[in-house]
Amino acid sequence: MKYIIRSIKYFFCLMVILSVLVFALVTLGYADANLETLFVNGYDSYWQIALLMAVFALIYPKLGFTSRQVILPGSFSETAPVVKRAMEGLGYILERQEGEDLYYKKSSAASKALKMWEDRISFTRTATGFSAEGLTRDLPRIMAAIEREAIR
């Protein structure tokens, strides 16, 4: 279900970005304001563009989100504060805790908006530490911060 919601969200985001770009080109005089002559195939171009954006929107959540193992030996009471300090240092706040699973989200509204409100990082407790799940581009930075914090 999360995958479908992310795909729909990215589809609409891509369409908004494309619309803003086309609007800017028309406003600056680089493109014709007539919707029929704006693209080579006329009105057929609109459903072709929408189809292309739908394909991108279906692919991106598969590539944009991942999970990685965070190896932190010790009990939950020893490792949870390490994760908390590292996440707070990166601008995340604890959203909720379910048993030994931790869920963090960005504290800044601007950062949340830039990530299209897909800013949640979840830590699921495993035998060797945690399994972290979130944006692929954020996890290496988060894991490095946790490793630095664990050394202290």
C-alpha cells in the first residue's frame, strides 16, 4: 500500500514540476501559449507525457527507498540512546516507539516538504542491531552518523 501511495504522490509531483516548467517557458516567451501547438503531437502529447510520468512514478519508489542493516551490539537500552543522539544531530525527532522499533521523522517543515512528506526513517530491532528503512539517499548519512555516535 505504501508503494502505491508513494507512486501516486510522485506522479502528481512530477506533473506539477512539468507544469511549472512549461508555464515558465510560456511566460518567458520561449514556447507558444497555444496548447495545441505547444508540443509536436498536439493534444496527443498530453496523454503521452502523462504515461511517461506514470512510468517514472512507478519506478522511483522501488529505487528511492531501501533498507539497510545497522550493526549495533548490545541491548536495546544501550543502543537506543546512540540512535537517538545520531538522529537528533541530523535533524530528526522520535515520532513513535513500538516495543524496540523506532520511527523518526524530520523536525523541519521545509525539509519535510522537500522530501514530499516521505521523511520517515524506521528502525526495526534485529539480533545484530537494527534494520533501517527510508530514503536511499539518506540512509548512508544516517548510518555513518550512528557509527560515529557508537564510537564515542
